[in-house]
Amino acid sequence: MTSISAQRTRALDLLKTRGMLRLKDFVAEGIGPETLARLMREKAVVRPARGLYQLLDAQIEAAHMLAEAAVLVPKGVVCLTSALQFHELTLQMPSAVWMAIERTAWRPRIDYPRIRFVRFTGAALTEGITRHRIESTNVPITDPARTVVDCFRYRAKVGLDVAMEGLREGLRRRRCTPDELWRYARKARVWSVMRPYVEAMAADAT
């Protein structure tokens, strides 16, 4: 283990570069819990959630909670209403971050930020996923077309009105096309539900 002074410098450099890190990320870099405790006492570092650290003066973006969730659930994918809000396809402000995890994965217990989980399987965890840089964190988020389809698939959870708002805004803003929606919806087996809304809204958009 390197000296406390060297650990302190290394910890601050890592946080400046990567935004947020977990305790085990610091340990992997040779930085002990004592160094983090010292930095917190100095108010150079804060802990927004259990096991998660960031600089006190870090620039906070509107999508801050998405970055926090991505660090705490590294194999999760931001989806549903949270993805709609990120893509500016809804006026809804979800009270929790919606994240998808693998169907058989252990469900993390996280106090903050509040996270609501859904379970995807197979290609659903990789297809239509794009990574966005938020506060130095690469956050996986479903793309607009995939997000709209997922909202119809999980309409019992997010509400049909939210799914329809996402569809309307996605077509109006040209963030997705009927062909893209059809491709995702066919695989998700919700095209029969979506088709009347897509056809009507696509006609209105022309």
C-alpha cells in the first residue's frame, strides 16, 4: 500500500477523471478506506450513496442520478421512463431510476438513488443500447425507439399514457422511425398493441 499522501493524490486524480467511484475501485488502485475517510473529513470528497464517492465540487448534471445508478449497478441498463426523460421524449420526472438487469442476476439493495428494476434476458440487454458520457461515467441507455417499445411492453408499470407520450414525441422529433419501432416491437411481441398508435401518429406527423 502506498503512502497516505500518495493515496490522497491518486484518489483525487481518479475522481477528477472518472467522476464517481466505488470503494472497491479505490482498493483496486491501492487506496485504502482510511484515505477516503480522511478526504471526507477534509470535505474534499462526499459520499452521495453507500459505497459511492465523488468530489465535493463536482459539476452536477440533470442526469446525475443516472450516472450514480450506472456506477452502483455496472451491469444495468437505464430504460423505460428514465430513458424517455434522458432522450427528452417525456415531461415526466421519474421518482426513481428505471434500470434493467439480467433475468437471473442478483438484485442490488441500494438506498440511494432509488432504483426500480425490470429484468431483461438475452439480446434484450444488448440490442438498442447506447452509451452516453455523463459526469465522466459511461452510462448504458436504451435508444429512443427501443425505449418507446419497452414502455409499451411494460405499460402496466409505467402507464399507457407515458408510452404514448414517448411514441408521439419520438415521431414528432424524428428520434425514431416507424420501421425502427416495428423491428423492436416485433421482437418484443408488442407490435399488435402498438400498431394502431404508430399508424395514427405517423399519419399525423406527415
